[in-house]
Amino acid sequence: MIDIIRRAPQELDDTDHYQKFLEALGDLIAEHFGGARGTVTNDPGDGLGYTCGFHINECVPADGGVYRKYDRDVTWKDGKEEQ
């Protein structure tokens, strides 16, 4: 499956389809690991390519779960994101 996900940008015929794919993938991740998918964006000026944030909610484990390694700008303390 990871190979299919990696090839998705070349296989999907336009950026709109690819963005919808990333939104669906983000929803799936949030469904299984907690949190809520944020907006999928692609700002050519930021040099990041497509990005998708996740918003932490009560379904995310106290240690940040899978998200603790996803967003390295966030520090986890007492089961919460420090801003």
C-alpha cells in the first residue's frame, strides 16, 4: 500500500484529484489515530509541496500518539501540545 501512496502523484491525472486523495488519506489517519484532519494545501511559494495539518482532540493519546513525530515543532507536556 505504501508503494501505491508514493506513486499517487504520478498516477492521478490532476492536482485536484491528488488533493482529494490526500484529504481522504488524512481522514483515514484521523479516524484510526484520533485528531481531525486540517486543510490540505499546496502553496508553490513555500517550498513544502502539499501539506496537511492534524488538529489534536480527546481521541489522541496523552503522549501525542502518531502525531508526536509528525509535527516536530510541537512539544508534548502532560498529554497536551505546548504552543
